[in-house]
Amino acid sequence: MLNIGAHLSSSKGFLAMGKTAKEIGANTFQFFTRNPRGSKAKEIDPQDAKALVEFMKEKGFARVLAHAPYTLNPCSAKEETREFAHLTMEDDLKRMEYVPGNMYNFHPGSHVGQGSEEGVRQITALLNEILKEEMTTTVLLETMSGKGTEVGRSFEELHAIIEGVELKEKMGVCLDTCHVYDAGYDIVNHLDEVLEEFDRIVGLDRLKAIHLNDSKNPFESHKDRHEKIGKGSIGLEAMVRIINHPKLKHLPFYLETPNEQPGYQEEITLLRGRYE
Ligand code: FE
Ligand code: FE
Ligand code: ZN
């Protein structure tokens, strides 16, 4: 079965997201842990969290993916900005234990001229402070498009971050199809080669999730603007090859396409229809 979901609003709580996912034909979902721009997180209702865990078990859901606010910068040149990322991610991971055994994705950040090596060092240092042996959450680095001074634009940078982490077994990667295509990995014409390269540098066993997005911009544009499935430069047939690739087809796929619920439902139906 294709494990697929979409990015959903968390404003009505955990169980509501599970039910919405089910309604649109999904068997997983992604959500922001808090307002993507702001800082303050809503109080967690342990009953609601437990209800989602039960619901997921009952309906056979794949692991859900929490997404950190995209405004955090774990490798800012400013100490207070790094500290804010630290406190937010630490709090998010504590909250994730209310829905144990799921995944938490974050953008490695922008080194803002400090150089990618220094960026990698700061991200690794932060991870070594917040990861704990008893945690049940898998923490994912998202592949980035390389706009500005983004860290995580290459498989080498992702590998370098993970290499420096002590609790490596807690770490994984979330591959965003729009981002890697914009970064210059040709998943349209050379999917096998890109996956071989990922395997050689990071290891395919670290690949835990896929963000399935088409791109509004051409190959290697370093832009990061998501498009609906089949409406962008990647195209439907490449998406179909991705969900069916023997090295990927077991993974959970999360849509972050510019859609409301009916649009997501259509894309999920379309992709389920093309899954072999
Ligand atoms: Fe993201
Ligand atoms: Fe993404
Ligand atoms: Zn993006």
C-alpha cells in the first residue's frame, strides 16, 4: 500500500488531523508543531494525543511527520537566534513524546556567510544537546534547494551533519522532491543515479520520508517554490516513478503542494491509482 498524506493544519488538535487525513484518502499526515512563523506552542492535550495514537493503530496509519517552524535558524551567526532554535526544538521533541515513535523534520538553516562548515558544526552541536537516549522520535534533516546560504543543499552537507551527531540512530533524512530538483539533483532523468549517490554519501537506510512536491521553477534554479503534482517542471510521470521506485516505495510520502483539502484528496487519488 502507498503510504501517503498531506500537510494539515494542527489548529483543531491531533485526533482532528487523523480524521481529516482519513477523509481525504490519506494514511498519514504532516503538521507544524506550532505556528510556522511564531514561537508559542499550544498546550498539548494528552487525551487528544492518546486518541490519535489509538486512531492511527486502528486505521493502520504510517508514522506521522511533525515539521519544525521554518523560521528557526540553528546555524545563525547570532547566538540568540541559535538559542531560540535550540529552545524551540528541545520543547518540540519533549512534546513529540505524547505521540511516541513518530518523526520530526527541520530545515538545517542558513549559515548567513559563516560558511557551510561552520553551519554544519553549529547544527551538529545543537543536535548533540537536544537528542536524548530515551527519545522515541526520529529527527529528520530536510534536503534544501540551496537558496541563499542554506545548509543541506547537498548530500555531502547532510552527511557531515549526521557524522557529527553522537546519537546517530535518532537521525534520518527527509528528501523533498522540489528542493532536490531545484538544488540540481536530476530526479526526472536520472533517478537511479541520484539514489545511488544518496546511498553512497548518506546511506539509503537514513532516508525515512519523502516530501512529494512538483516545482514551479526549472532544474537547478535554487528557488524552492512548490507546485501541484504534475503541474510543474518535475511532472507527473517522474512523480509516478518516484512513488514506485523499489528503493522508495515503502517510505511515507507527504504532499506539501499548494492545495486545500479537496486538491490534496485529488492528488492522493491520482497517485494511489498509479501505485503498483
Ligand atoms: Fe520543509
Ligand atoms: Fe518540504
Ligand atoms: Zn519548500
